[in-house]
Amino acid sequence: MLQPFRESFALLPQYTEPVFYLALIPFIIIFIRGLYKHYKLYGRYLLKEVTKHSGQRLKVFLKYGLLQARILSDYFRGGLHITLFIGVAVLFIGTCIVFVDHTVEKFGGKLLVGEVYPFIESLLDFFGLLFVLSATMLLISRIIRYPSRIGVRVQYTLVLAGLLYVGVSGFLTEGLRLFLKDVPWSGYSFLGAAIANMLSYFGIHPELAHNLYVALWWSHGLVALALIAFLPYSNLMHILTSSVNIYLSIPAEPIGKLTTPFNIKALDEVEELELRIGFRRTGEIGWRDVLSVYACTDCGRCEETCPAYEAGSALSPRRLIQSLKSSLEKGFGDYDILANGAIKEEAIWACTTCYACFLKCPVLISPTKYVVEIRRAVVFEGRMDERVYPLVSNIARMSNPFGMPEYEKERLVKELRGMGVKILPDDGDAEYLYWLGCAAFYDPRIGKVAKTVIRLLKEAGLSIGILSDEKCTGDPARRIGEEGRFQEQAYANVEKIMGLKIKKIVTHCPHCYNTLKNEYREFGLDVDVIHHTQLLSTLLKDGRLRVKRRLDIPAVLHDSCYLGRVNGIYAEPRNVLSTALSSRLLEFPRSKENSFCCGAGGCNYWYHIPRVKREALIRLEEAISAGAKMLVVECPYCLAMFEDAARVMNLENFIIRDVAEVLAESVFE
């Protein structure tokens, strides 16, 4: 009995094989030339990097690369994408097996023979069908722009059309081959066999079928080779670059911790130093960031989730990365991305550094990182926007972003001392240092929140202290790009804190929390840092705080960016509110890691960048649509933004409170 086997170059003229391999040469040259361009930009650094932290990196790659966890959050297109990905991978492996089989055959051997061959044929038909169906759906969705974020790009449409043609023509050639030369095992190629039966039914002339077969075989091969050859020049390159980018992305550092480009203490010890901070020219972009730019799939998920973009500002994280890519294509060197208009400077200042874009990116790119680096370069050159300059000046002159004099703090310090709070270091030791933050000192509304927190902590019997001469953490300076000023603040504060005998720092400000907890470690801080919602939740759980009544009001919690998305604290504020409220706590449609920024982040609280509709107004409308009559926050800047938005919307009866204020109403009669 004849064994099943794979016949190479079946039904083709004898000259086909040598001509095909000759035709292959220019495609190989084009492909290698394109790869070499990428190698010069970042590839030569990869060999030194890929072997480091391989265990951690493989876990990240498995989750986000192979399993495509973030892509699958969009069930429709995500499902189609992973199906296409699997189809391409299986068909590519199948093609490689066929090539090896043909090579081995020249030396008298054979791989695709016997029972294994029909099995492989069935497998390739199955995954080939999935590939064709997913490519068809993705092509249709791109043409009709569903979802709207994907946009219309001729290149992407042509790539999908090319992939679809390769899939369809592959099945047609298989069907024509089985029609012209039927074999006992043809049924295993179930789709090809179905096409062959259809051709027989319609009585296609064998000569016509043979001519079609030859034409389709060549067109199938040439289109497939063209897609591979132009891969380094097209968006298809993300197949390689995104995989490498994901593999190299170890989530070792908290996402809210910015990089430290230099250390001012180390700079003092260097006599001659040519310092360069951030980038605004293509040649100043590090290889790792260049790789991330080329890893971008242009899917638009970052744009879809960006609060500044939704508010109508000049910022689009998608356009930011794609503009950097276009700039790199124009030259890696002195090409100035701002001077040449590739990126608008107004877009850089509009970013709220909320990291929503990063947590949505399927290939782990952080547009926020690029924003901060460009800000650093602009500030370093002293060419910052005139709307931004006062903020930097205020921190430099007054050690606070409000530009208020030191004596303005005395009022709140005096009030807190009257509440039994120790003024450190003059009044001895305390178990907790309460870091008030600039807003509490200079905004009476935020000062009221601080006093409420103190009252609750004293009720629980805790020993609380504050600094009479507390300075700004420097968070606004670092986010705006003034790294040197940030480090001056950091070193001064760390020295002061470490000179105290305290066990923990508690703060009601998520921005102070993130800076103290995640960024001050590098500058010598070795103290536990907790947010006031965490401490209040613990005190309730331990029975040191007890509610005397529960509030009956429909309330919704706004997850602040730097407490929730950046530091992953979601349960504790909800635990506090579930204890304080008798009614069920409502949730925003966009909550927790998907929360929508209030618009204050990235220093946008202190300067105005034009927007069509402010983020706080959008969010407040969401709260009302959710059925809430009270919006609860966990951040002083969120509180200020939403109360201002409520005044603009004339919402006199809508309540906006901090988590501590809601709890206080339940604890104190």
C-alpha cells in the first residue's frame, strides 16, 4: 500500500525550483538590509542584555508575549489577533518543516511520510482556516474602522490584505493540486479536498486548472516573500520588536518611580563633566527607548485610555510614539523633534503622567517615560513654556509649588499642636510621622482633611508627629523635568527624616506617598510609608476605630492614579467606605486600574494647557451617571479638581469628600 508522503514542487515545470531560488535572492537582500538598520540602532546592544534576569523575563514574555494578556482585554480584536498570531506561527513552522523535508529528500531521506504526514496536513488546514478567518475579520474591521481607535493606514490595510491573500491562495493551490492529482490521503487536507470536490462538480478543465495552479503557486510564494522581505520596513516588524521589548521589560521597579539620570552628590565630586539630561534630538534617545518606539503596534489603546487626549488637549500618546518613529526614520543624530514640529511642546506639558497608557499597552511601552525625558531636556536647556516656569521657580525660591512663604505654615502647625500632635523633633519622639504635603499647608480645604485624619488617628490612640519645617517632596519638580531640584529636596528631607526616631510615615497625598515610598529609597530613606486609607483600614479591622453610625447615601469612589494604578492600592479605601456606609458603594464604569485621571497629575494642577473639556468635568459627569450623590476621593488634588468642577457645573448639592471625612462622620457623632 502506498504510504502518504509530501511531494515537493508537484505539478510544476522542472525549471521552477532553480528559478524560485534565484528569485529568492533579492528578497533576502532586502530583508537583511532592513534588519541591519535595526541592528545599528539597538540590535548590537541586545546580545549583552538578553541573558540577564532570564527567569523573570521569561515569565513576563509568557504572560504578555505568548499569551498576550493585555491584547485579550479587548475580546473581539484581541481574540482575532491572537488567532492570527497562532495561525501565522503554525503555518510558518509548517513551511519550515516542508523546506527541511525537501532538503533531506535531496540526500535520500524523507520526513513527511507515513502516518505523520496526514496528521500535519490536517493540522495545517485547521490553523490555516483560523488564520484566513481572523485575517478577513481584521481587514473588514480596519476598513470600517471598528473600533474607531485603530484608524485607517494604507500600509496596515495592505499588510492584512497580503496576509489574507497568502492564506486564501494557499488553500486554492492545495485544492487545485488535489483536483489535478488525487491521492488516497487527500481527505486529511479537508479544506483543500473540499475545494477539489467543488472544482470537479463544476467540471473545470484540467488544463485551465493546471495554469491556475502554476499562477497561484507563484503569486502565493512571491507575496509571502514580499511580506517577509519588507517586514523590517513595515509595521510587521512589531512581530520581532514587540517580542523583544516585552522580554526585556522586567517590572522590577514600581511604575511610578522615574529613572535617575544623575546623582547631584556624585556630580559634586567630578571636576569636569559634560552632562546631558533627557532628549529632544534623535541621537540622544537611548537604544532601549529606540527599541520600544519600533515595538509600537500603533493599535491606539494608549490613545483610547489617555485622559488628556479625551479632554481634547494636544497630546496623543499614540502620535507621540509614532512621531518619534518617523523622526528616527529621518535620521539618527541631530534631528530635533521639537524644532521640526514632529512633537508639539504643548503636548508634552499636557500629559498628566497617570500611566493609563502604559497599563493598556499590549507590548509594555510607556509613553509617559518619553514625555518626562523630553521635559527634562527642555528644562535643562532653560527653554520651558512660560506657563511652566513659575512652578519651577516657586519650588526653587520657596520649597513649595504654591510659591507661598514659610510663615503661612504656622497656622496649621499651631492648630495640630492644639490637637495633641507632636512637633518633631522639638516635642520628642512619635510612632508615626504624618507627612502633610504642600496642599494641606496652603489650601484650607486640604488642611481640613489633614485635621480630620489626625482626629481619627488620635481617637485610635496613635502617637503622631509632624515636621514644623516640612518641605515639598520635590514630586512636582521631578515630574516637570527639574531633576536637580528634586534631588536637592529629596536629600534634605531624607536627612531630616532619618534623624528622627520614627517607625512609619503616613500621608494622605498619593503623590507624596509614591515619592517617599518608591523614589526616596534611592536617596537613603529607610522607613515604612503608608497611605492614610491603609492605616484607617487597619485600625478598623483591629477594632481601634469603631463606627457609631453608618451613612445612607449613594457614594462612588474615585481611584486616584498614584494610589491605585501606580501603587495598586484598591481594597483599603473600599474597606473603609464599606464600613462607614450603609448603602452599597457604587463603582465607576472606569474604576481601579482603568480609573480616569482627574487632570491634576503631571503638574497640570499648577498650569493651564488648553483642553476642550477638562478631565474633572468628564469624571464628575460619570459620577452623576453612576447614580452617586457623593464622590469620595483619596487624594488632595483630586479633591480640589472635583470641587472646582462642581462649582463650574453648579452642583450645589453634590457632595465631595475624602475617605477620612466620610469615616469621621461615622465615627464621631
